[in-house]
Amino acid sequence: MAALDVVKAGCRWQIGTGHFVNIWKDPWLPRTPSFRVITPNPHDDRAVFVNDLILHDSREWDMRALNAFFWPIDGDLICQIPLSLVIDFARSYLSAFSTLEPAPTANTSGPQSLWFPPPADSIKTNFDGSVRDGNRALGIEVVARDATGKCHAWMSSKLDRWGSAELAETLATREAVRLALRHHWR
């Protein structure tokens, strides 16, 4: 029984839909040693499960709920948790590419480019996520170019947080989509 207690003490929930994780009782925050919120429970029926804090249409945290129910120290920490729903979206989005045939490359002696321009009057976003510093940091890069190759926007960011390559790619996908939506690109 003692070994189970030790394992439980070091475990926390990974947030997917949040339907089964009690906000006030379960360990779910990336905060050691307790993994629990420190904000006192307001005993409000509108916020019982983590699911109550998620805007499911946009798959983002409900900032109004976070501001209403949590101290800033907890709210800021919650905002840093990537929703597993985003990971599922990225997996399905990226799996479509696995069925595509690789683009033929010309047999030339100089450097070759695998970038193909978008149709005229379009913007194409390319993105990548990487793991840096032995998994202690993530890199996110996004670039948006038109049919002539002109760069319309770009971003590069290093996140000082532990993570996997899958998480880095997911966050890069999310940033590429956000960039396109912000500029109303289709």
C-alpha cells in the first residue's frame, strides 16, 4: 500500500476533455509537490470539473471563468496547460499528409527546395516545432509566404518548458492556424 501512495503523490491528470477531473480535489496542475490549485474553492456549481473551464468550440481555456474562479497564480498556470484536444486535432490534421506521395525532386547538383508556392492570390503557412536543450525547451516556427515567395509574416519562439516533439508540433500547428485566422487568410 505504501508504494501506491508514493506513486499517487507524484501523479497528476493530463487534461483531455476535462470531464472527469475535479478542479478542487484532483491533482492536475503542473505545480509540485501537490499538483492542486491553491485558490480556495468558492463552492460554485458552475465550476466543478475542468471541463467547465474549457470553451469547447474553440478548444481554448475560458478566460472569463479562469478570472472569476482563480487567483492569478492558478489562472496563469492553467493557461499554460495545452489541451489534449488540440493534440487530437493536430494528429488528425497531420495524418492527412501521411497518405500523400512525396514530391518529386529534380536531380541537380545545387541545393534543392521542397517548398512549393501556393496558388496566386493565396498565402501559405509553413510551420515546425522542435525540442531543444534536451527536452527542457520547445521551439516553434511559422512562416507565411505568397505565390512569389514573399514573406508576409513569421514568428519564432522558444518556450522554456519541458515537452515532447509531438507537443512542439502541436503548438506550432496551433500558432500557424492562429496566424492565418488573425490575418483572415484562407
